[in-house]
Amino acid sequence: MFVMQNEDTNRTFDISFRTPVHDDKGVPHVFEHATLGGSKKYPSKSLFFNLTHQTYNTYMNAMTTDIMTTYPIASLSEDQLLRYADYYTDSVFNPSLMQDKSIFEEEAWRYAMADADSELTLAGTVYTEMQGAYTIQRAAQLDFMKTLFPGSQAGNSFGGDPLQIPNMTWEDLKNYHDAYYHPSNSLTCLYGKLEQVPAFMELLDGYFSAFEKKEFTFADEGYVPIKEPVAKTHPFAVEATSDTQNGAVVYYGLICEGATYEDEQVMDLLTTLLNESSSGFQQEMKKRLPAASAGCYYINSPEMTVVFRATGMNADQAETFKEIVDESLAKVKENGFDKHAVEAVAAAIRLDLLLTTEESNVGANLLPNVAYTWADSGDINAYSKYVDNTANFMPFYESGAYQALVGKYLLDNPRTALSITKPEPGLTEKQAEALSAQLAEKKAAMTPEEIQAIVEQTALAGEKEGDASEYVARLQAVTVDSLPVERRTYEIADQTGEDGVRRIHAKADVTGVGQALLLLDAGALLQEDIHWFKLYTNLLGEMDTKQRSNAELAAQMTRYLYEKDMRISVLTGESDKECLPKMRVSFIAMDEDLAPAYELVYEILFESKLDDAQAVADTLSQVKTALKQQITNASYNIQVYRAFAAANPGFAYFNYANFLDYYAFLEQTEELLAKEPEAVLAKLAQVRDHLKNSDGLISGFAGNEESYQANLKASDAFIQKLGKESREHASYDLPVIAHKEALVVDSAVNYNLLYATFEELGIERFTGDLDAVTRLVSDTWLYPLLRDQYGAYGVDHGATEDGVYILSFRDPNVKETFDVYGNLPKLIEEGELTEDVLQGYILSAYSGYALSTGELAGAKGALISHADGKSQDRTLKWMEELKAVTPEQVKAYAAMYQTLFDKGLRSTSGGAKTVAANESLYETVFNPFAVKAEEPVALGDVTEEDWYFEAVNKALEMKLMDLAEEGAFKPNEPATLGQFAKALFVMVGGSGSEEESIASLSEFGLLPATVKAEDPITREQVAEYLITLFVASQYDFKADIPAEIPEFADRDQVKAPHVDMFNFLVGLEIINLREGDLLAPAEPITRGELAYLLTGL
């Protein structure tokens, strides 16, 4: 039990368990979901979401990690938190799952069919979630852990591999609960302004006392430590049309054998310093792998290891990455770190700790970290020790501890692993086809009664379960009447000086620190310059300046510009319909650091060297790679911005500047840099010079009066360096957003959006009652239908000042989801709603308004809202409207939902196959990363007259074979065992070098481990290895041997075990006969013959 008492009224309860991961089925994760599917005391599957939407909570969640599962919940009411504690504790110790198999089927996986004629499919909350969450980044981390720690639990997927989740059973979950959900294996934490600690203790004792004390040990019995360097390449499934450029993820780990706790303390700070952009490691990455992003961290289990990770690169650059790491570590050993850089990091960490209370959910963020460090170390005070250790940056520097640690553990280390995970185009389709065939076979073996049972179960999945209002009422501790309509407002001073600069001060009750804000006017930049403006912001802080190298600059930014933000921002004004683009600069600084901070801002903005085309190209490449990852992994954000852009000029500008249109610009600019670099540099300089102007400038600050005066002096010195030229604002004619559109990305799941403005809905403006309405609709219909019946992971439904939206999340469907949206008006009209039930939704929504942020963060928010013409008082009005909503008003909103469905903008993001299957739903389809059609390779030694012409081109297209050299295939040269192995590995869904392919195939017994890649392969060896492959694949090739087979003169030279295979290959014209109808089994197969055979197979 860990209790942290303080004055924070946003109180938090958290109970956590150490949960080892035994395999890739995701049992810990599924149990996290299932345990909140009802309990002995609260037997309702939907209660968790009911409580989320109907009670006074500020945070309610559960999370699984690689070593623990944690259940945090927070409330502004201690009485309410006590009731939540009862609900959570009963759920983890007495889950209904132990008796109710349907919870397993709902949360893990189940078979689904809409009717007897439908295809058999798989559904399940976690199954669908992990299809969306299993990105190449997640897969690469697990690939690495399996490579570094063979046989260890550390390499198992705690979330669950979608390919393995269907192997999980109900018994697996029940056994897991019995093994690990025990008080002796738990840590329970309380945080905040607590006056009822004894009541919490009594409640917990009532549950804990039912158990006997038990000792827990966690053995990793399968772990076989590596003794020498290991390197492996792993495929990751993407669609056939995917652009895989810079798509690989590379990990490099160094095991620190025998490292102590004292070593760990140094290791923690060492990896922090290596991560800093000023470090030699990061600077070398920028020079040699400019498109990549890299990081460094350490892990404890099963052995302490320093891990380096890079994304945004190609697989063949992995060795370069490893070289950079090794060379950078050697330089640390020799020279240590720059003293000023270490001081800068230490100062930034001190400020970060000072501002911890600026977060809105401190307890909910803090307690899972306390629990994780306990689970990792067994020490309840481990997190506190971690914080205390941050004071040692300079002492470790002065003692030479960093160099000593590098020399002892990281240089000349024989126990290392290099793991490469690279995208494999077409593997997604292969896996989908394999699963479809497997399910079809499963269905074919079912009886009509079994099929009907699945159909009925599928239909029942979406039906709302019994009324849970009794349990909700029992767990509610706060009433709507007791909620005060009050919110912290900030005094704001707003003046425009004789120089035309608007100066705004939001007064905050903090001492010695403040938040600075500069909004430089960009409204006069023409539309053709918007993307140049965006690229300019991307370059800020990444280039050398006139005064410093980028490494020196990075150290200064860490030291003086805490939470630095330099980006495009668009104000929309009091009407919310204006388009006022700004260059936004913000940072937090101590009073004594404000003057050097502003000087540094000026240096970055206006003295960055924009005359180095290669440096610009390098940064552009990294920006492009990062944007591609953003669009792919968070496509739903792109949908939301595009939807809002359809009706709001400010959002239209922001969307155009930042996302799909910007990606297309980056591709074009990459080409322009190669052809006309001076033109690119001139445009960037033009943008820079344009922004160096004080006309229309807003200078803002959040802090106390003394800090404001310090800021005023420093900011005025900055402003005086700017020009002053009055300019006309530009007008824009930005691309129109289609009313129905789709975005194709590499994803196994979909995101379906419906959105309309209030003008389209026939409503004057946003009102607070909509917060309760959207929660009610989510809880009563959207979650039961989309999640429980149709298998989506979740749904986000809300209203903002810009309109109303519904967004399904990690959704296996498209049409079915929009059908649910379309049925909402009828469901609302026909639904029963009492005042008592509605009060719960009001409570839940109200907690969001009542939750305070930190003093400085709140002042910053008030400052920005004021600058944009938004009053702080509007929030109080929304709170009053929320408290006053009635069941009759809710019913009246049925008409709004009908208009939303009829007139709303619709969009989907998902995989190419899904979008193509629903293409009729869309006016426009975007496919930004599809592979551009490649021109056929011109081969000087293969012509259309050659019998193997089509086979060679097809083998190259399918990536089964490579050119022998540029422009030449060399079809008559002997093929090698390595070339055959690499092709075979591709055919079974893998990828890798010739040596890696041999190693992987030999692991499965498909090739002898003794073969050498460079050795020629005979035609008979091909037959021999194909027999092994077909047997392993359970393919009866003998059944497909034709009745009539061409005669070959040297049949007697074929070894007896291989006769049937040659009959198969010759009979189906997969292998050619040579001149004189000879099979020539002992002769090497040529490259042209191998291409013919591979494509024939």
C-alpha cells in the first residue's frame, strides 16, 4: 500500500499486479479488459462504460504493460473515489469472467456470421484493437526482444499478436487470474487530498483478508542467453501497393552483464544524455542517416541492456546505424560529454520536476509510473529513487562515471543483437488469404446447427444487456445539485503600444517562472508560400546558425527553451470563421533566463543558415518520413482535420499546411532540391525575411507581475530587432474537401467519421447540454452496437464549438458502422430516459469542466483564448446549460442526429482492400503512399525472343530474384543456393539476405544448415528441396501429376526419391527440358531456368 497525501483535489486510486507474459496470445491484456466486464458485487458487463459516462470521474482506465497491469481511476470527490475503489477491487479479485464464458468471447475473440450464407469471420475487442495497434514499430520491438533474449518472456507480446490471439482459451484467462491476481502480488496506491484513508484501508482489508499471504517469484525458464553477436531480419506485413522507402525499424542492443544497481543509476542518466539532440550520437545520425529518427534507453529484464532504436531508414542501412552507435560510444569513452550540454539537461530536468503539478491529472499519470518501477524492481520507493537520481547529472559528469560505464559494458561487447524489421509488400494479402481459407475450411466442417448458433450469437452481441442503473446509482456519490458553477478565471491585461504590438499578460500565481508567447503575423504570405512557410518551421532548430553549430544550438535550446514550440498556428477570431495565420513561438523559462531565451529565439528564427542545400535536404527527408508515419499511424487525426477544414477557413489553412497537401509538396521539393537547390533556398529565405516584422505581432506572457516585467524587457529587446512594414492580408482559394472521401493507409482496421457544423445542423452554436447528450448516445447505443456487436475497439463521439462528430476507432467495418450512425435518430426517439439516468451523464460531463489544470498551464490557455477573441466566461455558460438539460431536450436532439446523418461529411481511413470494396461510398479516394508504377527494367541480355523473357521480368517484379549487375540479369549463368533460398523465403512470406534466408529456412528444416550461399545449385537439388517444402506445407504434389508426361532421355540419371517431383515439374511445364529432351539433373540450374521455375510455381 502506497499513500501520497497532498493538496491536489483530483484524487486518484490505483491497484496494480505483476503480470508476466508467457506467450504471444495477449492473455494479460485480454484479462485487463475482461476483469472490468462485471464482478460478484457488480455483475454487469457494461458497467465500466456506464460509470465512465454517468459518474463524477476525471480519469477511468486500465492498462497492460510488459510486466504489470494497472487500474487507475480519479475523481474530484473523495466519497466518489471510495466507491470507485470498491468497484475496481471487487472487479480484479472477483471477476464475473470466472463463471461467464461470454465475457471471454466478447473481449478476446469469437466466430461471427451475419447469416448462414455469410463468410465466417473473427471478432473480439482485443483482437480488433491489436489489429490496429500492431504497427511495424510495435512488431519491431518484439522482434528485437526475441532476437536479443531468445526464449525469454521479454520477447512475448503483452498486448497480443493478432495471429496468435485466436489460440487463446477461456481456461487460459481463468488460470491466469488464479495465478497472479492476489493481494501479495499487488500494489495499491492512493494520491491527493485525502481525509478518509482509514475508510480506504478498511475497504481493502475486507478484500485482502480473504487471501492467505503468498510469496511470488517470476522465473524466466525458457531464456537462453546469447554469447556472441546476433543479427536477424524480420518481415512485417504491408499491402502490395505500399511505399516501403525508409520504412524499416532497426534495434541494436548491448547486454550489460553483471551490472549493479549503482550502474543502473548512471545508465539512466547516460541514456538521457545520448538522447539529447546535442549529443554526438544524435548529431552523427543527422549527418549519416538524415531521414532517420533515433533514440536510446535501457531495460532491466531479463538482463540490463542498453538499447538503440531507429526508424525512417532502409534495412540495408542497419550496419551504418550500428557503426554510428559504436563510434559514438567510443567517443563518449574518450571525451565524455560537453559540460554545457550536461548542465543544460540537468536544468531542464529540474524545471520539469518543478512543473509536475501543471498537469491536469497528476495522480493518474504518476501512480502507474510508481507501480511500474515497483513491478520492475520490487521496491515500492523505486520511482522516488529515480527522481532523486536526476540530481546526479553533474556529479556523474565530474567523477567520470559516464566514461567508466561505457568502457566497462558497452565497448567491445560480445553480447549484442542487431534486429531489422522491414515492410514486406503483399504479405498482408497473403496473411488475409490464409486466414480466409482457414476460416472457410472451418465453416465447411461445421454442422448447420453450429452455423446457426454462431449466427444467433452474432445477433445477440449487440443487444443491450440488463439494466445496470441499480449499480450506477449505488456507485454514484455526487449529485448534480451539489456541483458549483465555478471555474478558475485569470485576470488579463491587454494593451496595444505605440509600436502597434499587442501585449497580453495573463496573471498567474506562480513565482520565478513564466510562459512566453510570440505570435508573428503570417497573414500576408501568399497561398503559394504556405508550404514553404511550413518547411521553414520544420527547419528551425535543425540547422546551424551564424553563431553556433547545431550541436551547440541544441544544448542551448535544452537549457533555455523549456517546452519550446515553433510552428504554424491559425487564429479564427471571435466569430470562429476568420483565418489569421501566425508563426507561433512559445516556451517556459525562469525569470533570470528570459533575456538569453529571447536572444536564442531570435537566433533560431532569423540567423539559421539557410544556404546549405544538403542540410535542408537531410531535414526534409526526416520530416517527410515522420509525416508518413503520422498519416499512417494516426489517420483518424487527418480525417478530423479535413472534416473541420470543410467549413472553417482556419482549419482549412491548417490542414492544407500540415498534412496530405504538405506531403505532396515535400515530394516535389525533394526533386527540386536535386535539380535547382538555389530556388529552394531562395524561397526559404524569402519566408524568413517576411516573418521578421513586428506588424500584427502579439506578445503574450503568463506569470506574476514581477515575472511579466522581466519578460517585457526581454521581449521588447527582441521586438526592436524586427522590421515594421504594414502589409495586406492575402486571400486563399484552398482545395475543397469532398463531402465523402476515403484515405488509404497500411492498416488492418478502419476509422469511420461523420461530421457536420452547427450551421448544417440548423443549430445556432455549441451548448453545454451536448456534452451530456453525446455521452448518453455513446454509452446507450454506440458502444453496445459498434464495440459489442460489430467488434470495433471504440468510438469517439462529441461536440465542439466547430460541430458534432462521431468517429469509430479500430473498426473492422465500414457500411455497418454508417448504418449504426443512421439508426441513431430512431433509437433516440424510441429510447426511454429518466431524469435520474440523465443526471449521471451530466455528472460525467461536468467533471471535465470542473477539472483544473496547473496554475501556469491554465493561465497559458486563458492567454491564447483571449488572443483569439474567446471569452473565459463562455465555459461558465456551458456549465449552466449542462446542468439544466432535461430528458425532453435529449429527445428533441433526434432531429439533429437525422440531419447529421443526412448532411454530414463522411470519411473512412483504412486498408486498400477495404476502401476498394466500399469505393461507391466515396467521391474521392486518397492513396498518398501507393507505390508509383515502375518502368520495366531494360535488360541488355534478355530480349522478347528469349523463352524465359516473361519469367525473368516477372521474377524481378515479384522480388523473387535480383539483377546480377546493373542492366544485366545474366540468364545463362549458374544460379546459386543463396539465390534459390532467398526466392524460396520470399515465397513463404519472409524477407532477408541470402545468408539470412538460408539460416531461417534451415531453422524449419527446409534447407540443410551446411549449405553455402555462393555454391551453385543443381536442378536435382531444386527438386529435392521442393519436396521438403511441399511435405512441410502438407501439399500432396503427387495428386497433381498429369496423366501424360513428356519423355526425357536421361530419366535413369534421376535419383529414385526425386522422380515424382520431376514428373510434377515437367508435366506442368514448371521446369524446362534442355536440348535433346534432357533433364540434366546433375547440372547447375541457370538463372533464367530458375526464374522460369519460380514464376511457374
